Amino acid sequence: AQSVTQLDSHVSVSEGTPVLLRCNYSSSYSPSLFWYVQHPNKGLQLLLKYTSAATLVKGINGFEAEFKKSETSFHLTKPSAHMSDAAEYFCVVSVFSGTYKYIFGTGTRLKVLA
Amino acid sequence: ETGVTQTPRHLVMGMTNKKSLKCEQHLGHNAMYWYKQSAKKPLELMFVYSLEERVENNSVPSRFSPECPNSSHLFLHLHTLQPEDSALYLCASSQERRTDTQYFGPGTRLTVL
């Protein structure tokens, strides 16, 4: 069965310090993996996507994620947090079994302290 | 947002009202989706349309009735809702149903009194 686990429901960092949001997945197939960000009262915005090309994926706003098959992980990182990064982040695994199906994590709320 | 738009952004309705949510995508996509986002729960896929045909209905109560008149527009008609239906309703689209990247609208915040 396919699933995705976001290991932290809340993460707090100080502005200018690194961000690490953790995601583990389980998939019987070769997955596509995504990170989306949701700012308050907004929809989901695609940050980045992994589809079996380079294992290190660069996204928008300085975020990147590394696909590690041996660890079944797809953690999201950013070298230096900005106040505007405060939002909820969703890890998504997309599996193909006749059609693509999105499986969402429960989200990680990132708080950035001044 | 110009990719996927949703109206209204906020809606308050009583349990006996009938209202509709509208989604429009300007990306030339052929597949559209309705999701429900409730507090402290993962996003729930409600309906999937591909080329205006409903291809997936995830056990959604009949008080939610989707409509897809063309590949650019998707509606969610609401009637006799319950307070537990209060949530953020998100619309998304993708190039094809078999294409994996979905693009989301800003959502409609629905409150049922």
C-alpha cells in the first residue's frame, strides 16, 4: 500500500537558520514525489517535484529536496529561513495504478521566529 | 492567481440553503478535481473529472453534486449540508487524468451554520 508520513506536525526555526521538513513514503511502484506549500487562506502551491531524474530536486523560493530510495525519504530543506516561509507544507506521493492518485501527508506547519 | 480560480472565496450557508462553488482553470488542462480540506485531516479527494466525464467519486454524500460543463469549468452544487461539511474546498487540474502534476486553486472556505 502507498502512504506518506510527515514526521513533524510543527517545526519552528529562527529566521536565517536552516529548515528541514521530513517526509517518508511507502510505495510499491516507482513514485513521483511532490512538496506543496499552503499559506494561510490560500490554495496549495507546487514547490518542487521528483520524477526519477536527478535525486536532488531544486524548487522555488530556495527550497530543495533529496530523494533517497534506500531510506524511502524525500526531506525538504532550505539553507536560510525567511519570515515569508511560514506556512503549511505537504508532502505528496503520486502513484500510477491505472491512473495517477495523489496521497497527501498530514502536513507540517512551519513557524519562523524573528 | 491566474492558473486555477475559485469563487466565492468564502461562503456561509445554512443547512437548508442551496449554493454552488465554481472553479475555472486557464491552463488548457483536461482533468479537474475537487478536494475537501478539514482541520487536522489529510486532504480528501472527492471527485475527478476527465474530459468532462466523472471518473471518480470517493463515496461522497449525495448532498454534494459536481458538474463539469466543459474542460475549463467545474462546479460543486451544495444542498442540505451539515455543520461537519464546513471546510476548505479546493479545486485542482492536471494536463490529463494520467498526468501526475496537479495545480490547485485558492479554495473556497465554507461554513455551514
